[in-house]
Amino acid sequence: MDCCLELLKDGLKKLSGVVLGYLWENMVYMYKFKENLDLLKKALDELIAERNTVLVRVEAGMLKGGQQLPTVEAWLSQVQTIVTNTNQLIDEASSQDGSAQDGSSQGASAQGASSQDASSRNASAQDASAQGASAQGASSQDASSQDASSQGASSQGASSQDASSQGASSQDAFSQDASSQSASSQGASSQDASSVHQRLSTFGCWSFNCNLGEEVFRKLIEVKSLSGKNFKEVTEQAPPPVVEKRYCQQTFGLDITLENTWESLMKNRKLGIYGMGGIGKTTLLTLINNKFVDVKKDFDVVIWVKVTKDADDNGKIEVVIKKIQDTIGERLHLYDEIWSKCSQIKKASDIGRVLREMKPRFVLLLDDLWEEVDLEVIGIPLEGNEYKIVFTTRFVDVCGRMGANENVEVQWLAANDALDLFMQNATCRGTLNCDLLDIAKEIAAKCYGLPLALKVIGKTMASRTTVDQWRRALATLESYPSEWNVVTDIFQVLKLSFDYLENKGAKLCFQYCALFPKAYYIKRDELVEYWIGEGILSERGGRQRAISRGYDIIDTLVEASLLYKDGDSGKKVHMHDMIREMALWIVSTSKDGEKYVVQAGAGISELPNFSDWTTVTKISLMNNQIEGITDDPKLPHPDLLKTLFLQNNKLVDIVGRFFKDLSTLVVLDISCNLGITELPEISMLVALRYLSLLETRIKDLPQGLGKLINLIHLDLESTPNLGSISLISGLIKLQVIRFYGSAAALDISLLEKLESLKDLERLTVTVREIKVLEEFLRCKRLAERTQGLYLVELQVSFAEIFGALDSLCSLGIINCLIIESDTEWEVKIRHQSPTPSNQRSPSNTWFENLSVVALSLCEGVRDLTWLIYAANLESLSITLSPNLEELISETKAVGVRVEPFQKLQVLRLEYLDALKSIYWSPLSFLMLHRVNIKNCPNLHKLPLNSTSVGRIDDLLIEVDDRWFEEAEWESKAIEERFRSVIRTVYTV
């Protein structure tokens, strides 16, 4: 029994120590609860402020291209979590702190009663204090000076005794404790019931608040542990993304071009995109860049380099290469202050190493190249198969020199797409009334499909809201576009291509093209003749050299997207309307003395009223309705005029005084004025070098023509009333004379005069006598220079004609008897062909320069099989030849592996009663765009199939109603294909 009591006493003693320790610790938490709560709030505010500072630094670093350090990212995540949890704890603790204030008086009474009992039972328990638990909790005073401290807790109160006499009174303590428990159970009934319930409630609140106090204390430690990090760096340099997506406004009319370009790029390694300034090349390249976002897993890096020619470049390729290398270096994170000062070779080595070893699947996008750059000098490795290179340029020849696998030309926008782009930038879609919408369409049309103009002018119109404002803008754009500052800004962009032209002559030739009407197709040969006549192209070194130089200039202007070749033969060029306006603006602002008056195609009926004619150097009034230049006191006196274009008007009379004041005139073109039958004396035009009277009805050459000793070019073609051209004998400098299709025919006397012209290089003639023809063909020098031959009422043999006329371009045969026997044909074939007759190949071409053939009233001809060798034939007209049965005879052409008419553009067949066949099988007709068939009753089938004619939308077939009803087709599908381009012309 004693043993058990001893064990019980030891257990109680140890238990008492643990319980007292636990109670002491919780009383400390309770005592410092409010203080710790305030400290926690302050620490949290400081942590949040520190976090916000770090976030600002992170954002600043990321704006510079950096990325967040992993340690900083983890810390911010921890802070975010603890801020959320701590705010919840503070809210909960603040709520408990407020509710505890209400029960403080009741807890204090219970504590007082318990303390009195404890002190009466154990007066020796000095410095010890016992406190009953309440909803607030309690804290005991420091008892570190005592050997032991005990705390008891119950719903009725607790008593504590001093443990200093612990060894002597352990028995008493046990007995007291036991009796205390018995007394507690009995004493409860002797106390007020409400007091018992209060004590029990107080113990539960005390226990809860002890836990909350501990949680506040521990959270304070945790918050402080996250504070004061003092990060030196919060971001690091981010690895370059595969693709940097670029902003691009909504586009119009580029979808198909983008699709085709992307498809081509996926098949090729190097692609060139070219077009005039402001046409949308950069926009297309931007769309390509952004499409790589969808396939970025297939590539290592997409690099965009804006090359753009700057005024500071001074034309030095080294400057361009440095610019490209530095941009690539920045993209690959090679660039820094030290690297920027490295040599070109060192930079190339570094770029090549990264792209070859680390990023072999690279894409290089070069925007706005102005000249060829050596990619290997830059450091671009070209030995792999996974890279892609795309560049944009204004110059198609740059595409060739850069070795592009394929070239993509960006075309101007169609009318609907142009209007959409204009409206997008005018920011008024859906808000325009009918009047404004109509004006908007006209303004958009004046931008000529050029995206740059549509955007700039559209944005300008966004601030204009009234019909009157829009009408004034349209009027300015139509009449005086250069007076509108926004248009001048557009011209400045376009002018960069002009400024890039190195040769002054090329610049003058370009400006000259602005004399022609808008959208006017200029024959390349005629344009060069104008330039030579003007003196822009010098004849030093010979006329042929000047012509070659002219062709080179045209090619240069085409390559610079300042001119465009027609899509068929390339023998015509035209100027984009906005480029034309820019050219006129350049002239108007230049200080070289040039001043143009250009109202070509303006619909005017009289000479324009210009304030100062004395300063004008060039006037173009072609393609108008001007009927006459009368003797008017107000008649202009242009003292410096060198060029006058009056062609294609309705001129009838030109007053003599008009020419008296034009002594400086160099080029005069009054062609295509069918009302002109005579001209006044022109002997005063002493500087004249170029004169065209083409397609006029003059009866005689104007008086004084023979005195124009500087004249080098005289065009008298298609002058059906002209009687004689004998006055040319005095034109000792004449280089070109044309009278193809003129009533004035070649005779022996004229032939002798032509032979005497030592500088004569080109001529076209009309021949009406067989003896003259024979004599002419014997004159080798003239025959070799003949480009046009017009035969009337002769008996001719092809063998005789074409044996001597290798340079022949145009052939007219009117009312002639053509002699061509089968024997003669075979002899000619054997003579010309080095291969057996049944294996004649396309390389055995004859008449290679022949482009125009007109045959009429030739009763004896049955076929024109010789045309199979006219590989460059563009126009063929056959009329009123009743015995013609087939164009190409299958019998005569057997074994000839040449497909005829591949460059034919115009085919005219009229009044051919016996014609049954054009060709025995379908032909490709790659360039055909106009067919006229009239009164050919036996021609029921055209040599067409499902692949004939490349661009069928450009084709027009005009037939009479009877032919249409009797036409035969190889299939219904072919008939349907061509039905949409057939127009019926009713005949009597």
C-alpha cells in the first residue's frame, strides 16, 4: 500500500510539473496576446511593402526583356500565401479580442475568490499567484525565484501552494488534493448554480484563446522570417523567344497573297518579296512573321531585321552590314557594349556559331533591302537545309542578286479592298450618309490601290465630318494633290526609289513618263525614241547603243517599281497613278529649270489657261478633245518649250503664228488627229529633232520641213492622203523615217535619197511597184534596217522577201498575188534546216522579229503555213481573202515540232469564205486576249481546249451570230469555259 502511494505521489509530482509548464506557457501567450497581435499587423504591413517594391523591380526588369529569378518567384509565392492566411488570422483574433472584453468582470470575481482560499490554506506560498482562467485567458507572474510552481485549474477555481517545502509536505499535498476533489463535487451543490455554469464556460474560452494566442505568436515569427530579404537582383536575362509577334493592323486583299507566299516559303529556303514603296511589303512580311507563332516548335528562332536605307548610310554597304549584324546580335543576346565594338569578322563568327551549332533551324526576315548584301559576310550559315530567309525590296533585281528561289510581287489593292482599308483608317464605317459614302469611294479611288496612301489619307479624313469638308478634300486631291501636306508626305516615301537612281538620265527618263495619261500603256520602243529625240539619250557611240541604253533604263525603272511592264510581251510599260503624281510633284519642286504642264486625258477642248507660259519646258495635252489652235491674242508664248504632245485630239486647224514662237521646240507629236489635212510652215522650228504626223490626213508635207536640219525622227505612217515625201532630201541628220501604210510610196528617186542619208538606222516603207521592190531588196544597207514593209498590189514571193529582211517587225500585204509553190516551200525548209524535214525543231525559227502581220484582199493565198516560224507574232489580221482555206497547213507543216501563236495577242479573221481551219489541234494561246471572227461561214471550230489561254478572264471573243449558232466544241465543258467570254456581233 505504501509502495503504491509512493508511486502515485511520484506520478502526480511529474504530472504536476508538465501541467504547470503547459499552463505557464499558455498564460504567457494569453498575457502577450494583444501585444503580439499588434506586432503581427505591423510586420505584415512591412512585408507587403517589401513585396510591392520587389514587384516593381521585377516589372521594370521584365520590360527590359528579363525574366523573374526562380528564388524571387518562390519568395513572392510564399509571401502571397502567408499574406492571405495572416489576414484571416488577424480578422479572427481581432474578433475574439473584442468579445473577451465583455466577460472580463466576471472572470475577475472568480479569480479573487479562488485566490483567497489558496492564501488561507497555504500562507507560505509567497510571490506565487494563482489566476483562474477566463475568456480572456490568464498569465502568471514570474516564479523563477521559487524552486517550483504549481498551477491548478478547474471550473470552480484553482489553488496553488508553494513548492519550496515540497519534500516535507508531499503527503499533505496528496491528501489535500484528494480531499479537494471530493469537496469540489460536493461543494458545487452548495454554490449558486449560475456560478458553476459560468466557471465551466470560462474554462472553454480560456482554452480556445490560448491556442489563438499561440497561433498569433507563431505567425509573427513566420512573417518576420520572410522579411528583409534585400534581393540584389530580381530578374535575369530571358532566353530569346522563338518568335516575337509583331503588331499588325487588320489587312485587306492580302489573304490569297499571304497563303501563296507561305506555301512557297515552306517549299523553298529563300524568298524575295518586291513591289513599289507603300504597296504593303512590310505588312506581308509581318503577317509571315506572325504565322511562325503557330509553327514555332519547328524552328529555333525567327529574326526580324529592319534594314531600311538611311541618309546616314552614305551608300556604304559596310554600314548596312553593321546594322544587320547588330540587330541579329541583339536578337541572339550576343550584343553588349564590348561586342558592339568588335570587328565585322568577329561578329560574323559569333553569329555563325550560334546559328550553326545552337539554332540551325533559324528564320531570317530582312525588311526593306535596297541592294544585295552578302549573307555569309554577315555570318549567316547557308550550308544547312532547315533555315528560311525572306526579304522585301523595291527592286526586283535585288531578288535575283540575293539568289531568291522564288519572287513574290505585291500588287496594289482592288477597288473593294482599297475602300475597306480607307474606311478602316477614316474610322467612320457605318456612320457615313449616302453623300459622304459616295465621296469616300472617290477619294479611295484617287489613292489608286496604294495601301500607304489609303492609310494616310484615311486617317486625315477621320477628323472631317461634313460633306463640304470631304468635297474640298476630293477637289484638292483631284486637281492639286501636291498642295495637300499629307499627300506630300506620301510622295516623300515614294521618292526614295527615285533618289536611289544613280544616273541623272534615268531620273529624267522617269519624269518624262509622267507626260502620258494615267494608266497609259507606253510602247517601249516609242518611249526610247522620245528619249533619243529629246536628247536625254545621247547618240554618241551610235544609235543602237543609245537604244540599248534606253532599254537598260526601262529595266532599271521596272526593277525599282517605278514602271511596270505589261503582263504579256513586256513590250509596253506603264506607271502607277500615284507614282505618276509623285513624278509631277518632283518636277514641280525641282530647281533644275524643268516645268511641266500636263493635262493629258483631262477631257479639255481648248488650250489651258496657264499664268506663266514663258517658264514651261514640256506640255502634254494628248488624249483630249481640242479641235484647233486659233489665232488668239492670248495665245501662249512659251520661250523655253522643248516638248509638245498634242496627239490623239480632234485637231483640224493650227494657226501658223503658234509655231513661230516655238523655236526651242525639240519634240512635236500631233499624231492621231484625223482632222488635220495641212500644216502651216514650220521652218522656224530650227531645234526640232522629233516630228510625228502618224495617222493624220495631211496631203503634203508642211513647208519648210526640209530646213529642219536637226530633225532625226520623222513618222509619216498611216497617212492615206500624203502624196509625196520628196522634201526629206534636206534632212541630212535623219536617223528614223517611217511611211508604212502611207499613200506616199517608195520610188526610185526616193530610194536614192534614202541611200544618201548616212545616219539612217531605221525605216518602214510602202512599196507599190515590183521594180522598186526588187531594187530596194538589192540595197542591203536599207533592207537590213527595214522594220516595216507595206506591199500594195504586187506579185510577191516569200522566198525573195524574207531572205533579205531579217529585221522585219511589221508586214502588210494588201491586194497582192502571193506566189508560193510547194516546191519553193520545201526548198526553203531544206535550205534553212540542218535536220531532216520530218524532225524540224523549234530552234529553226524564221521571221523571229516579226510581230505584226496584216493581210487583205489576197485572192491567191490558200494558207499561211510560213507563220509557224513567226515565233514572236503578236497580231494577225486576215480579211477579204476568199480562197484562204487554212492558216497552217497540216500537210506542209508535217514533222515541224513548233507550236505556233504562243505569243499571239490579237487574232482578226473577217470575210474569209473558204477558211475551214486555223490549226488541226488545240493550241495553248498563252497570251491571247482578243479574237474577232466575222463572216467566216466554214470555220466552225476554234483550236481551243480546257487548257488553252492562260488568263481567260482577259479574253474577249467577238463573233457574228451565225458563227455562234454553228460553232463546234470538243466537249460541253470546253464550250462552257469559253461561253462567258464570247460576245455576239449581229451582222447584216
